[in-house]
Amino acid sequence: MAEALSYPFFQRALIAGLLASIACGIVGTFVVVRGIASISGGLAHAAFGGVGLGYLLGFDPTLGALGFGLASAFGVEVAERRLKQGIDTLIAMVWAIGMALGIVFIALAPGSEPDLMGYLFGNILFVLARFLLFIAVLDLAIVGIVIVLFRRLEAVAFDEEFAWVIGMPVEALSLLVLALVATTVVILIRVVGVILVLALLTMPAAIARHWTDSLAPMMILATIVGAVCITVGLFFSWALSSVFFLDVPTGPAIILLAALVYAVSAVLHRTLPARRRSSG
């Protein structure tokens, strides 16, 4: 296992994974507590329209994806609250429209066909050094925002009606949460892909919620769980490749490991309290 750490690409992958676990642990806690995992998926695919626009007009596709993601987050929030549209309908619409626009823009773009698989599925082993800086800046921004607005964000996350009653800007805070989700998804998509981003936004936080109902401890535990799953998944994938000559993709290995941890956590969460009650 120590041999893996001698390779720069593995070092970058490990650092990227640990940094990503911070953003996903914190933002993912809001996603799980507020029950907006489906919105995360919708924003991730809506951002694909920005990727296509970037290729068509010749600017950085990541900036286009960020713009589309934030615009979609704003549109979903406003349409749900002010136009009273169903959230499931809105998610399906931004999902489909974003993907359709992305395909059309890319078809119209001049030159060779871009690496779309990299945006959709990514590969943490191929992460570039400059993306580590992007993720680190994202982490600092998220941590800073959450520290400053923690009490307000906590109130909106757990009891939105109470937050309205005491005069908190619920709509603005909800939009901020969606903006954090969109930004996290867009930046990490280029590193690890849509599938792993959505897994890291939901599974670690869902596992953490089995063991605590407090927001701050949930964020910390989700970050730790995500970091452990990423680290173990990376080394496990490396071991399968180097020892058993099995080429298992790293991203799916991390996701399956997180799913296994979730299943074990869910079983323990249900059985341990029952045993305490029966013994008492």
C-alpha cells in the first residue's frame, strides 16, 4: 500500500478526495436534512448545458457549468416558492433542459468532439494539480459561510416555518444552500464525475444522521465518513489492480464501499437501540 503513495497521481487523487470530503460532508448534511438529494442530481445534469455552451463559445466549460448550475438553482427556488410549482416537476425540467442544451451546443461547436465522459463520470486518479487549489478554495468558502451563518442555516434546515416566524430571510437562506450545492457539484464534477459527487453528497451525511441529530456533529461525522470511504476505496482499487490484476474503477469502488458502510450503519442503528430497550 505504501508503494501507491510514491506515485504523484495517487497523491493528488488522495488529496483531492480528502478535500472533496470536506465540501461534500458539510453541504451534503444540508442536502440530507432538507431532503433535496434529487435537486442535487437535477443541478448536476442542468450544468451540462453550461459545459456545452463553453465549448460552443470558446470559454472555460467549468465557468459555463457554474453559471447554468446557479441559474438553475435560482429558477427552481423561485418557481417552487412563488409560482407554487411542484419540486419534482421542476427538477425533471431543469435536468432534461440542461442535458438537451448541452447536447445541442456541443453538436454546434466547431472542432473535435470534447471529452464529455470526463465531465459526466470523471476519474479521481487523473485529477490535475490546479484542481486541488479550486477544491481547497471551495472548502474555505463553504466553511466560512457556514461558520458565519450557522444558526440561521440550522434553523432553516430543521424548521423552516419557525425560521419564518422569527423573521429570518428563509428564501434567501434556502437559495444560498442551493447555490452551495450547485457550486460544489460543478467544481467536483470535473474531478470525480457526477455519480461520485452525488454519492458523496448523500451517503456520508445519511450515515452520520443515523448517529446524531445535531447539525454540526453531523457535518463533522459526514466529513470523516467520506474521507475514510475515499481513502479506503482508493487503496482497495489500487490493491485489486496491482496484486490481483483486476482493473476496478476507483469511483465505483468508493461508491460501493460507502453503500456497504451505509447498510451496516442502518442495521446497527436499528438493532442497537432495540437491544438496549430489551435489556432494560
